[in-house]
Amino acid sequence: MRRLPLLKLFILFFLCVTVLYIYSASNRSKNNTEIVKSGHIVDSNQEKPFIDRIVISFVVCDSRFNESLNVIKSVLLFTKTPVYFVIFTDNKLRSQFNETLHKWKAMFDNQLDFELQRIKFPEAHEEDWMNLFSKCAAQRLFIPKLLPHIDSMIYVDTDTLFLGPADDLWKTFKKLNNSQISAMTLEDDNPNVSWYPRFAKHPFYGKYGLNSGVMLMNLTRMRDFGWVDYVTPIMLKWKLYIPWGDQDIINIIFHYHERAVYIMSCRYNYRSDQCMYGDACADATEHGVFVLHGSRKAFHNHKQPAFEAIYRAVDEYEVGTDPMKILENIDKYLMDAPQSHCGNLKDAFLKIPLQTLIKKHSRPDR
Ligand SMILES: *[C@@H]1O[C@H](CO)[C@@H](O)[C@H](O)[C@H]1NC(C)=O
Ligand SMILES: *[C@@H]1O[C@H](CO)[C@@H](O)[C@H](O)[C@H]1NC(C)=O
Ligand SMILES: *[C@@H]1O[C@H](CO)[C@@H](O)[C@H](O)[C@H]1NC(C)=O
Ligand SMILES: *[C@@H]1O[C@H](CO)[C@@H](O)[C@H](O)[C@H]1NC(C)=O
Ligand SMILES: *[C@@H]1O[C@H](CO)[C@@H](O)[C@H](O)[C@H]1NC(C)=O
Ligand SMILES: *[C@@H]1O[C@H](CO)[C@@H](O)[C@H](O)[C@H]1NC(C)=O
Ligand SMILES: *[C@@H]1O[C@H](CO)[C@@H](O)[C@H](O)[C@H]1NC(C)=O
């Protein structure tokens, strides 16, 4: 009977030592290893982590300033890894971005940084380029040459919202094989609703075409590929037949270079097409929508209440305030929204935000 307390004491002592050791080891690795910030446990002896910062880029002219700020907000809400934004914009919006992003940068310490780039098209066809599809959107085709200092980035349209940590999407870069320079999702995989096979008058990728709203670009590889040299001849040849502008040019290039693009799951570029006729993206239903894309004005035009509900929650969220508020609001606005096919998949929209925020907040280091 007298031995038991001693044994207990010994076990307790041993546990204390172990806990202290683990704590100090994690403390040491925290100092230098950025991946720990993103919520992944790493051995402090491991080599340099794959992700030390995430680069995200978009192009915006004229309007859509608020919408594009919401892209940044959504990234900050769910991502812990440092994020570097490269924003291509006109003179009018540049000072507005500068002001807002300086404010946010100060609030987020080392987590947020950015650079603002001017819109630059080749002089020879500047007018054509500027007005292809929406104003200045074609800028993205020239990015490999315009950012020689950047290896890789995630390009997004301004009408997108992240619902989970950008790290998860960035990890897709690891899946690219040697001939792949970019990763994208398909426009659709249903011949009955897909735009390209029914209406396109130009070549496009595969059977259904690509949607370029979320595009992982390994710029190093795109430069080696000679990407920018392809775009002007294609534009000149097809400019009367490409209603979606830069997206169509991307489709034409990958039509002739199928091996150069990696196809991602539809959950990384989830549009109303994926739900408005019923569930057309099983992966999102199972694992959650990761990036929401309000293409064809789905965030604003009152045709997709579920998309509008999520957009509204992000739009109303004030940077720096309690992120849990956004969960409540997404849930509430989805509940209040008129019934719709997309709204029926409510759980798919909430799944990743729920997982991410609960994980983020149950961690003692934040
Ligand atoms: C953990 O790190 C902080 C500063 O980074 C330091 O002040 C503290 O002493 C460390 N604790 C342990 C147990 O190593
Ligand atoms: C920990 O981080 C601080 C600040 O970044 C740095 O000055 C210090 O040298 C680091 N210590 C170790 C052991 O890496
Ligand atoms: C953009 O957001 C600001 C501040 O939230 C608001 O005052 C303004 O009306 C918004 N502009 C548009 C076009 O929605
Ligand atoms: C951006 O804002 C910062 C701080 O407010 C200021 O120092 C800087 O000159 C501004 N840059 C531009 C290009 O307006
Ligand atoms: C992009 O490709 C280059 C050249 O193959 C490679 O060194 C680099 O690691 C790639 N970047 C990413 C983020 O995978
Ligand atoms: C496409 O339409 C045809 C004819 O209406 C139908 O039989 C088929 O199931 C549809 N395919 C898909 C994938 O919805
Ligand atoms: C990369 O994957 C694509 C698609 O599976 C394939 O067509 C291509 O041949 C692969 N490239 C290499 C170098 O293995």
C-alpha cells in the first residue's frame, strides 16, 4: 500500500518532465519555422518547410474595389501563414489599396504584406488588351514577365472568397509534375450545361474547357515555357471570337499543351454552375467548398441567395474583430436566404470555415 503513492509521484514527475521538454521543443521550433504558424506540426530537425509564404495576386480596375478587399479579408480570416498580395491596379484605386492595406498590415504584424503594380500592356496592342473582356483583366496573361522576382502565385478573380486556409490550396503546387506549369479547375464536366462545347468558336482545353477564376501559376515554369510569347498572336487571331477574353486565351494555349496544366477539384473554384442545377461537385459536398467564385455576378445579382449570403457575411466582417462572428453570420444569412438549389448544400459551404476557425481558436498560441 505504501508503494502506490511513490509510484504515482514518480509517474507525475516523469509526465511533468516530458511535457516541459515537448513545450520547450515546440517553443524553439516556433521561433524559426513558419509552417508552425500555419497550424502544422513539424519536427524541428526537418528541412526548410515547403510554404514560407503564400503569394496571391489579382487584377482590378475601375470598380470592384470593395469586392477585391473581401478576397483579402477572406484570406486573413482563415490563413495563419504569411501572405503576400500582388495587386495590379489603376492609378485611382492604387492609393485606396495603399491606405487600407497599410492599415491592415499594421494590425497583422508579419502576416500580411503587399506590393501594388501598375497596369502595363505591350504598346503595340494596348487598346485591344485593355478592353478584352472586362477592363484590364487580360493583364494576368503577362504576369510571368512582369514579376521576374516571384516564383509562384495563386491568381484569383476579384469575385472569389476563400473559405479555408490558403496553405491547403498552395500545397497543390507540390502535385504538379515536370511538364505542368499551372493548375486550374474545369469549367464544367456536364455536356448539357457546359458553355465551351456548346458555344465556343475557338479551340479550348479538353472536352469542357477550363475556368480561370482560380489559377495556380508557377511563374518560373511559365517563363521557361515562353508563355507570354504565345498570347499576342493568339489574341490577334481570335479576338473576335473570345467573349471570355483572357480565360479563352488560356484555354487556347492549353488546348495545344494539355500536358502543361494540372486539373484541380471543383471545390477550389466553386461556382453557381456547380449547384444551380443540382449537385455537380461531389467533392465539395463531401469535403467542403474551399474557394467560392461568384462568377456572372452571383454575389450581387439576387439570383443566388446562398452565394449572396456568404458574400454579405464576409463584406460585413470588420478586419481585426472576432472571426467567430463570421461563422455565426454565414450560418444565419444562409438560414434566412430564400430556398435554392445551392442553398440546399449549406453544409458544404460551412464545413471548411467551421473546421478552420475552431481549430485556429482552440490553439493556445493565438
Ligand atoms: C519560449 O519562448 C519565449 C520567447 O520566444 C521565451 O521568452 C520563453 O522563455 C520560452 N520558454 C521556454 C520554456 O523555452
Ligand atoms: C528567435 O527569433 C528572434 C527574432 O526573430 C531572433 O532574434 C533570434 O535570433 C531567434 N533565435 C533563434 C534561436 O533562432
Ligand atoms: C464600399 O465599402 C465602403 C465601406 O464599407 C462603403 O461605404 C461603400 O459604399 C462601398 N462601395 C460600394 C460600391 O459598395
Ligand atoms: C502608401 O502609404 C504609406 C503609408 O501611409 C506611405 O508612406 C506611402 O508613401 C504610400 N505609397 C503610395 C505609393 O501612395
Ligand atoms: C516552380 O517551378 C520551379 C522550376 O521547376 C521550381 O523550382 C519551384 O519549386 C516551383 N515552385 C513551387 C511553388 O512549386
Ligand atoms: C444530359 O441530358 C441528357 C438528355 O436530356 C440526359 O439523358 C443526361 O442524363 C444529361 N446528362 C447529365 C450529366 O446531366
Ligand atoms: C504530367 O501529367 C499529365 C497529366 O496526367 C501527363 O499528360 C503528362 O505526360 C505528365 N508529364 C510528365 C513529365 O510526366
